[in-house]
Amino acid sequence: MTMPAIAQQANADGDQATIDKGKVTYAQKCSHCHGPNMVNSGTVTPDLRTHPDDKTRFVTTVKQGKNGKMPPWGDILSDEEISDLWAFVASRRRP
């Protein structure tokens, strides 16, 4: 029997404790622009549930910002917090 995709993602990108820490950081730092459910209609922010499965791209975007619209968070969030965020976002991805 195979695991559901969500469970496979959780195992590949972090354990549940890491995902939970990422969820807290997301709620505190990201949800005001990206929405509480990782989608915020009516803004220019992308639906993070469909973000490509590319951790390097995600980390670079979070650290450096994007297109002058998303601010850089590299001086605010630690590498661990950004990894936790990735684990949370990856756990919620929709294929």
C-alpha cells in the first residue's frame, strides 16, 4: 500500500514538527499577503499550493524577494525558519 502524496511530501521535506513550526511562521509572517490558506484572491500573490516543487527557488525567493513586490526576508527569517516554511508549503501542495 502506498502513502498518500501529502504523507510522502511530509516525509521527504520534514517531519510533522517541522511542518507545524513552518505553519506558525507562515501565519505570523506570510499569511497577511499570501492568505491564510496560501491563496489570496484579488492580489498579485501566487497560489502557494501550486508552487513548483523546487526548494532552491522557494528559498531564494523568500531570502531575496521577488519582482519588487515581495520583500526580502533573508535578514528577518533564519535558514531554519525558511526550511520550516518550505516543509509547510510542500506539505500543502496540490499536484
